[in-house]
Amino acid sequence: MNRPIPVAAGILIRRDRILICQRHHSDTYGLEWEFAGGKVREGESFEEALERELHEELGIRAEIGAEVFRLRHRYPDRHVEVAFFRVDRFRGKPRNQVFEAIAWVRRSELATYKFLEADGELVERITRGEIV
């Protein structure tokens, strides 16, 4: 069995809203929603990867908070292990640099978006107020 691809993702929080990102239409699973982040490179920690990814994708310098959720999911073409971190402190205003769209949404609105399959349980738990 292949080892899962390590991925770091951030749950960015601003007051009562959470930042979600829509995958670019040309990407695998295009137009589905996710939390910002990406693959962990060789020699990086999950936190270092997330800090780098948030700068590349959103142009911010983030202070990575606590890990709040971790999952493993097998897609038809890949197996991932995703660590999600709370991010409520960052410098700069998040700007869409790679996504189809980004949006600040209320916790109660998350379930109305079509998220990546792997994010389903996390979205449910955030909506119920169990996480972040």
C-alpha cells in the first residue's frame, strides 16, 4: 500500500467567518471547495508547509495555530493524510492568487458548499461547533 501524501491545510478564522477556497476549474476536482494549503515537501514539517502554502496561495504571513483535525482519505488517484490547523493570526489581507474563488463564510453556511470528499467530516464538525 502506498504511503499517503502529507498535506497541511489551514482553517483561517476572522471574527465569525472562515475562509474557504474553490479549486481552480482546471485542477483535479476543479470547482470543489477546500481549505487553503497543500503538499508537505521533503524536509518540511506540516506547520512549515502550511506557512509556505498560505503565502503562495493567499499572499499572507500566517502564525500557525494548533492542529485541530487530521484525516486520511483515499481518492481513486491518490491517498492523502491531511493535518488541519487553526489560523487566526496573520499579516496581510488574503488575496486569491491561485483559486477559482475564495470566500469568507459563516460556520452555518459551510454545508451549502460542495467540498472535497475528504473534507466532509471536518465540515460537519465545524458546522456543529465541535471544532474551531
